[in-house]
Amino acid sequence: MATYDRDIVRVLDEGVPPTPTIVERGFDGVLAVDKWHRWAVAYTLWVTPDGEWFSDIHLFQRTGSGWRAMVVSGSHGAGWSLWAPRVDNASRLRLGERGGQDAEEEDGSEVSLIAVTGYAALGVEGVRVQQAGEARVIPIVHDLNAFVVLGPAGERTLRAVNLVGAPLGPPVTVYCSFGS
């Protein structure tokens, strides 16, 4: 496993370290993670000193010997300047990149894994996710208020919640599939 993957696996096991409130050139870190069944995802951002940036979604599978890297997808650009996410819509959530891969369940059946990244408005402590008959709350990673949600392809409903799980805005429903 590559050194960078080992660094991400450490974050999957130990949690996301603090992030800055504003991302400057030279930043390299994990913004958010999520685990679903025997898979995990890490949302990373790297900004080079000359302003080139890479925003990636890393998928992992839990095996008997630990986490195994599966695929990385993302976007790339240049000309980075100081940045802090802004979310000012009624849902208090802003969805971002998507990435995924087909995988095999333990029973041999196929599942299409899709990760969706995003940012939440100030005051949001979690994202309640409903998908494939399951409901769970994913914590927001402060200070950038980033999140990433992993699950099967299909309809997914996300809702911003406070510390006790009370809704803070209307739900956002998104259909997750490859190419969407």
C-alpha cells in the first residue's frame, strides 16, 4: 500500500484531524470520511504551493487484514486562491463531487458504491442520510464543515441536523449513479 494510502487508512481508523477554516496553497489533508458496511471513503484535498489543486474521493474495502485501497476519482485545477466554503441555501447543505466503483458483497452479489461530498452551513453538526432502507447520521468535520456520504447507487436523502439530531432545513434528495 502506498504511503499516502497508509496516511488515509490511519484517518479512517483514528478520525479526521482538524482542518483550517480557510484553505491556502500548500494544504494537503483529509476533509471527511464515512464508512458504510465493509467499505469506507475519504474526501481529500491537496493544493500545491504554485496553486494547482486536486480534490479526490478514495474508496477502501475492509478485508481480514485491514483496509484495501480500491479506487481514486476526483477533479483537478489550477490558479488556487484563498478559499472557504459558503453554504447559503435553505437546506444548509451544498453537494459537491461524486465518485464510485462497482464492488462485490460478501455473498457474491454486486453493489455500485457511490460517494457524494459536500459542505454544510455553520451550526450544522451532522447530515442525516436515508438510503436503501437505512438511516444514519454522519458528523460534520469542522472547521471547513465538510462531509462525505458513501452508499449504494440509488436515491439518497440528506438533511442537515443539529447536535441532538433535530432538522435544520428541508431535505435534499439526490439520485446517485455513475455519470450523475
